[in-house]
Amino acid sequence: MRYEDELKGKGKQVSGTVKQKLGKLAKDPNLQQRGNERVEGHVQEKFGRAKRKVGEAIEDIGEDIAD
């Protein structure tokens, strides 16, 4: 699936934000700390986007060569 890393990254960002906010509300530093996965999600999303764009560029080059 082409968008897998992007979707997983977005999910981690949402999950991390929720954990961080719940941790603040509950005054639970452990839960709040687990909210740092949103940063990991952001990186994963950007990596997925870059990987997809490289793949699309390679496909375009292949199509140009075939023409």
C-alpha cells in the first residue's frame, strides 16, 4: 500500500496528542510522556510521503522511457 507509512504516522500523531492531553488532565506524567509518539508519527508520515514521491518519480521515468 502506497500510503501505509503516511497513514500510520498520522495515526501515531493523533494517538500521541490524545495521550498527552489526557495525561495533562489526569496529571499522569507517564501518560503525558507517552504522548511523545506524535513526534515519531510526524517523522514516519514525512518519510512515507518522501518514499511515495520517489516511487512516483521512478514510475514516471519508466513511462517516459517506454514511450
